[in-house]
Amino acid sequence: MKSDFHFRETKIQGLTLIEPFFLPDERGHFIKWFEKSIFKTHGITLNPYESFDSLSSEGVIRGLHFQKKHWQSKLVRCLSGELFDVAIDLRKASPTFGKWEGFYLSNKNRNMLFIPEGFAHGFLSLKDGTITSYLCGNKYDPECDGGIRWDDPEIKVNWPLEKISKAVITSDRDNALPFLRQLTL
């Protein structure tokens, strides 16, 4: 029986895949998604400011979004369905600037992704009714809202499009986002 948080470092410093505290029994299960002191012990400082949920159909790509001045750290999890979650390092001084990593998050695997400040974030919904939850470390500021096209040819995110049976669905806003090389950060 799994009952502890498990933190897994990724190839990009600060980006962390997390398995939450999980306690199943004959009634169902109990999950603890966040505890400030446990996260801090693992080098993650998240002072939640606000929380969002999104509902997406299969084939929806949301992102790749970030805030230019008031960067937000995020703890992302999937409450229902399944998604392929992507984070791109936009920290100019980072040796992994412009690099991305992607992770499958679902209500079955219960994995969460901690995305530190300085990253763009987006996801592909792999099932109808996918609910994504974000716990954010700073206030959403529409004046600082920014993004990168999901299909940027330089970043080359390997979206698992073969796992969806529908065409990709994106917003007009996301289709008008610039490429990484066009950004002024």
C-alpha cells in the first residue's frame, strides 16, 4: 500500500513529477495532494494564490501559456480523464532554455507535475471530459499573459496525436501565439 509522497526529478531542473499520498481501502481511497512542509523538504516552495480547473474534450490542446512578469509556479493534476502535460523551460540563464518535457497525468495514475516559475505550460486532452486542476503560486495577470505556439518547429514538442481519434482543437488565441524565436522575455 502506497502512503507517502514520491518526488521524481526530471531532466529539467526544478520541474518535478510527484505521486501524492494515496490510501485505498474498502470504501474507496483518500488522497492528499499538497502539504507545504513536505514539498519544502523536497525543494519546492509553493505558496498557493489561486486555483483553476478546466474541462476539455478529446483532442483539445491548451497552451503553451506563461506570464511574462508575474511568473506563476503551478501544481498540475488530472482529476478526470487523461492528458499529456508539457512544460517548456523559458529561464534565459538555464542550460535547458527552450527544452521541453511531457508527462501523462490521469485520474488513474494520480501523478502531478510541479512547474516552477519561468516555464510555459500546456497540455493535450486524451479523453473527453478531462478535468485539469492547477494550483498557482501567483495571481493570473492578463496584462502579463503570454504564450508560444503549440506546434513551434524549433521546440518540436512530440505531442502523442496518435492517441486521439479526433482532430486537434485549439483556440483562436492559441493559434495566434508567436514562436519561441519571436518572443521577448
